[in-house]
Amino acid sequence: MSGLITILLIVLVFIIIYQIGKASEYASVMRGEEKVKFKTNRVIAWLLVIMFLLGLYGIWACNNYFKNLMLPVAACDTGVNYDSMFFVTLVTTGIVFFATQAVLFWFAFRYQSTETRTSYYFAHSNKLELLWTTIPAIAMAILVAIGLKNWAAVTSVAPADATVVEVVGKQFNWLIRYPGKDNELGKRDFRKINDATNVLGLDWSDPHNMDDVISQSGELHVVVNKPVKLLIGSRDVIHDVGLVHFRMKIDAVPGITTTMWFKPTITTDSMKRITGNPNFVYEISCDQMCGKGHYSMRGTVIVETQAEYDKWLSDQKSYYALNMPGGAPAPAANDSLKSGAKADSVKAVSMK
């Protein structure tokens, strides 16, 4: 019964709206349709002007309200370049936006149809077509060129003195591997991956793996004012290494190693003072939807001095030592190589 009453009420509302419309139409006929049309045009024109002004105020108010949510200053050289590119893009598109919207609303107000003026239509203009096609195309080409230049800088060959660190994504955390005293990462084999004892599938026959350090907490340590090269990969699905404070991101793709490098310029402690936030941390986010635990895939970047980095690294046990029975110490890669070479030499002498 209540459903029938609801349907009847809805039908009644539509009938009332229809009757109001008919009454308005009859009133227009009685007063003269032309006069009503011109009066309506004036009302709409003023409403458009008011809407434009309210829109400008809304943009200013939103920017003023959310300005505290803006990122702090970029923490690396390439990040500064990206901020500059963003500013140029914002200014360029902002000028175009305000200019076109101002003209749009002004034309609607200034050239409204009145008793003494009617609209003029023309079908085509080669000059206008050329103007509004060529200028935006040139502007876009310049912006794209700036973007490609910045992208090439991030993905170019890293400096020879860059620290090499491997970042591997897996559902749902980051695995970060550092080279040990030999300053060289060992080989990996995905067939050797074991979540209990070999999360990255390190090949133990490669001596360079013996002193490598693996962080499963997603904590990336880098040295201030020293370039760092990231070797990026994935164990399962596509992830994305997002370093928002450094204005960088790149996909982590299974079976493919992607690289990017940067030189951090502000330590974590200095950024805490700059932001006035004693709890500030640089973040590593996964910027690619990678599964139901995507929201929790978060790491941190610690930017520190060379002395602090060396102390932290010296306090870490190699992954080899952590996973061998009894915590066997990791032999240095260079020592292993020398021992192997010496054994081969003795063997060759004995054969003679």
C-alpha cells in the first residue's frame, strides 16, 4: 500500500511541474514571447558573470586552504628541475585557462541577443583555424621537450662514483639490497628464491653475494650530495617506485631491470627543520595498484652523511651470514676470488 502511495505522489509531482510549465508558457504568450526571451537573456548573462567571479574566488580560496598540503622543497637536483618544469606548465596552462574563460563569459554577456542585436554566424575561418591550432601545438611541443630533457637526465647513465642499490618490489613490501665491502652486487637467479632463506634468489656461487646486505623493512639509506643509482625490479606483479620528495617514479616490472639515479641534497634531519615536523620521513610509495595490500606497501628513505651511512652499513650483517647455519661470517668477495685463483694456480702447478 505504501509503495502505491509513493508512486501516486511521484506522478502528482510530475503533473504539478508540467502544469507550472504550461502556465509559464501561457504567461509568456500573454506578455509577448520576444520580451520574455530578451529578459531571460539578460538574467542568464548576469548569472554567467557572477558564476565566473565566484569561480575565480573558489580557485583562490581552495589554493589558500590547501597550500599547507603542498610538498616541501625538492630534495635533489633533478627534483628542482621537475618543480621548475611544473611551474612553467602551470603558468602556461593557467594563462590560457583564465584568458579563454574570461573571453567565453565576456562574450556571453557582451553579445547577448537583445531587441537591437541578433547573433551573427560564420561557418569557417582559415586564419582562426591556423591560429588556434599552431600556437597550442608549438606550446605543447616546448613543454614536451622540457619533460623529455628532465626524463633523460633521470634515466641517463649514472656517474661513475654513484652508489648502486637494488630495490625490488613484492606483495606487499620493498626489498632493498646494498653491496658490501667489495662495492659490487652479486648475481641473482629467480629459481633460487625462497621466502625463508633467500628472498631475492641470490646465487651463492657468486662471491660478490657473500657480503651483500638486504633490508626487508623497506628502508633505503643514501648519502647526501652523493649520487645513488637504483636497480629496480619486481618479484611478482608490476609495482612502481615512487619517491615523491625527490619528484621521481618509475615502474618495477617482473623480469625487467629499470634504473634511475639521483643525488640527494637535503638530509632527513635538515628536512625536519625545514618543514618544522620532527616526525618527517622521506617516503617510498608504490604508485601502481598491485593487489589488495597495495595500501600498506610503503618504505622510507634515510638521507644521511657519509659517516652515518658507513656506521649504519658496518652494523648490518650480510644476508649470507644471517641465513647460514650458526650465522657463519661472510667472506669478502675479493678474498674468495683470490682464494679461488690461488687454488687454480696450485692445481695447474701440480698438473705440470
